[in-house]
Amino acid sequence: MKKRGSGSLLRTACATTLIACTALAGCASTKPVGPAVKASEVELYNSTQLTTSQYSIVQHIYIDPWKSAFTYPAFDKPEDGIQAMKEVAGKLGAKGIMNVMCLDGKGWEDKKVICYGDAIKFN
């Protein structure tokens, strides 16, 4: 009888992990909620301007994707980060972004600012 080595067990474990990660990454992607919107048409809102019954969150921009556990986009200034978020939201078909935050990323990223927010669609 031939004995299975630990190398075979390791290969099986790695293959299983790779398949699981690939499946989960596919499930985590966000599909557009409507036709793409120009970034210039995406508006910024704060939590006092809308009630929760008026909108649905499409995606937590830069937070939802699995890549955010390893890398995060950084920008030279807040305006650049907000413009990039508007482009992401527009591609998703979102009409607005709520709860926008731009923070000092010094010591964490080479650039100066990291931003995030919630892409929303109106109900």
C-alpha cells in the first residue's frame, strides 16, 4: 500500500482554499443597479439630508471589495478621492454618495488621503 505524503495533503488544502476564495470573490462583486451615470451627475449627501426610506445602499465604496483587506486607493487631495468615488458610483448606476469621509493616510499609504463612502440609489 502506498502512503500519501504530507505534500499531497498540502496541495489538496491549497487547491480547496483557492477554489473557495475564487467562489467568494465572485459572490462579493456588486452588479450595477441601473444604467451608468456620469460622475458629474452623482451628488454628495450627508445623513441629515435624506431619510433611510428614501435610498438604498448599492456599495460601500472602497470597503466592500475583498481587495480592501490588502490594498486601498489613496489620493493626493480629498477632491481627487471624491471624484474617483463619483466615478465608481456612476459605473454602478448610483445617483449619489452618502457618508463621505476623507482621512489623512500618512504612515499607511504613500499618498496623503484615503476616502470612502456609500454609493446610493433612490427608492
